Amino acid sequence: MKALVLTSYGDPETCIEYQTVPEPEAPGAGEVLVQLGLAPINFSDILVTRGLYPLHPDLPSVIGNEGVGHVLKLGPQVSGLEVGDRVALPIGGFVWRERMVCPAKELIALPGNADPQQVAMIRINPPTAYLLLDQFVQLQSGDYVAINAANSSIARWVVGFAKQKRVRVVGLVRRPDALEAARSSGCDLVVLDDDEAPIKVGKVLDESRPRLALDAVGGEASGRLIKLLGPEGTFVCYAAPSYAPIAISPFDVIFNDLQIRGFSIGYPKFTSKIPRAIDEAAKMIVDGRVHVPITATYHLEEFKAAMAHALRGGKILLSAPGAAA
């Protein structure tokens, strides 16, 4: 059986190898044998590779934080699943391998008529977006939320769940060529993420400032985003591909009485809320309310090219040899 194995912590283009690994043992009580179909390369996978994520497997180790697969075999005392079912694999389940044994209780059955590429990405970004909108501010119909990197995959889910709440979204993007992508995803107002952004947003919204700002970038972008908030607003940092310290003016915090929070989907307090978020996301995928564009799909053995592509940008999927998603 083939898998992608992290051999040392460091550069994701050189520290991960395509190797032969032992076949999994037969599933035991409460376990299921699953075949991988598709798995995305996420920012969290890059952080694991670089040793910057809370998950630090003993090396060498297969890695991979999410994916979709099919049930091949049920162990004893498993109910609610059948051979052939499509399932979302466990978060942080080391899924970049052809086959694996998983606890049945950590798998989530998915609709058979959902787009396999879209449900391959259902375990991390959709629940993150759902929880970001649900856990920090009691948003009301007509409220505004601001988000940077508004052309990203997760921003599409923020917009999708915001529309369910009748909440409006202000999106900031870092490149002029990303403006249309953010508009087409459903953002109500899109502006370029530069020093003029707070002034432009202020002129359009007047007193209706966002109550919640969601930071996916870090660095100087954090400081621009927080300036969009109204009094007593809440700023939440949930990603930082810039790897830069958050650059926020203390005066923005002091004179607007702002809250600064952090978010990780791995917080234990969120565990019980994730299945509901995934169930809602699956319905939205089936009826086409949210669709994340896929840049390219690579086989596991093409991992080095896949990772190089992912580091340049875009949503990249990995597929297992001969597997149906």
C-alpha cells in the first residue's frame, strides 16, 4: 500500500515522501476499513509539515488532515454504516494513504449524490466558517461581518452560512484580479486590501460597521481589517499564511473597546458542534449553494508537483490510486 510519509519537519516539498507502508490490519470492534478517494492539501497540512501545528506525530509518519473515502469493511459492533458508504474521514486522521482503519464514531456519512470533490473538503473549512459566525457574536439579520482573503475557499463558506443568517459580508482581497472572485462568491461589498480599505468601507457603510472581523492573513492585513469594526466589535484570528505577527494599533482596540479572539477547530469545546455543521454543509453542496473551485487534482505519487502547486496558490486535491471518491 502507498502513502505520503513525513520523514522530518521542514520544507513540505522535500520532507514528504511517497512510500510503501504496511496494509492496515482488519478492523476490530467499532472500527471500519476505509479507502481514500480524495484529500485536499490544506494550510494546516503545511503547518504540520513545518512543525508549527499542535499536532506533532512521531516521525516518520503518514500525515493528512482531511479527506473523503468509501467504506470497504465493517468490524464487529458497528452500526449506522454500510459497505460502500461515502464518509468524511477524521480530522487529523493521517489520511494521505490508500487505505486506513478508523473508529466508526469518528466517521461521518455523506450524501451519495454530493460532488465528491466538494465533500473531500467538508471536514475543516465548512465547520470553521459555521463556528466563526456562531460562537463569538450573536449576529442579527442585517449585521455586517468583515473577512480578509475573501476570495479563499473558507470565505465562500463564511458567505454561504452568513446568507442563512441574513448577515451581510464585507470582503477584502489582496490582489485586483481577486475582486471578481469575491463578488461572485456572494460578498455584499468587496474592496482591495490596502491602506484605503477602511476609508472606502466606512463611506459605503456609514454607521453600519461590522460587528465581527475574521482574519485569515495576519501581519499588516490584521491591522487594516480591525479598522473596519464598529464599537465593541470582535476580531477573530483563525489563520496566518503570512506567518507575520498581528500588527494591530492599540488605539483601535482602546478607543473602540474591541475584543481580540483566536479560533482553532481543534478546540475540544467545538467537537460536539462539528457534525451539525457538516450536515448543513453537505446540504449546501448538494443544492449548489456553495461551490469551491478546484485548481487541480494530482495522484498521491505526484505529491511534489501537487505541493509546489499548492504553495503557489489554489485549491489542490490528492487522489488515491484506482479509488473512486
